[in-house]
Amino acid sequence: MTSARLVQRAFLIHCQSEFIEHMLPKRRGRQPDLFKVLVVALAVGMTLTLGYQINLYHLGQVQPMAERTPAPPIIDG
């Protein structure tokens, strides 16, 4: 093969590879927006915390009151 033919063949292979890369979907998509991820994480955390506190207030068992007071401290002197 002549050098001109090799250059032409290399150019065709290069063009084909670019065409194939252009036609195939990219494996790595867009990067998620970090601010949106932070807002979603905060919203989920606040919702879970609020739900937990509502659950404790409305559905939790009422703690019985103490029946006797604690014993007074003994002071030697």
C-alpha cells in the first residue's frame, strides 16, 4: 500500500469512529445540581423529623407521673 492510501484509510477509520461515538448515547449523563440535592436532602430530613415528633406526641404512650417524690438528701453535720 502506498502512503497516500494508508492516510486515506486512517482518515476513514477516524471518521467512522467519530460517527459511531456521536450516534451512541453518552454513558455519563449530566451531573446533578448540588444545590438541588441539598434542598431535597434537607426537605426529606425535616419531614422525617417532623413526622417522628408528631408520632411521639400523638401516638406515644403517656408516661405515668411519679408516685412519690425523691428522698431528701442526707446531710451529716
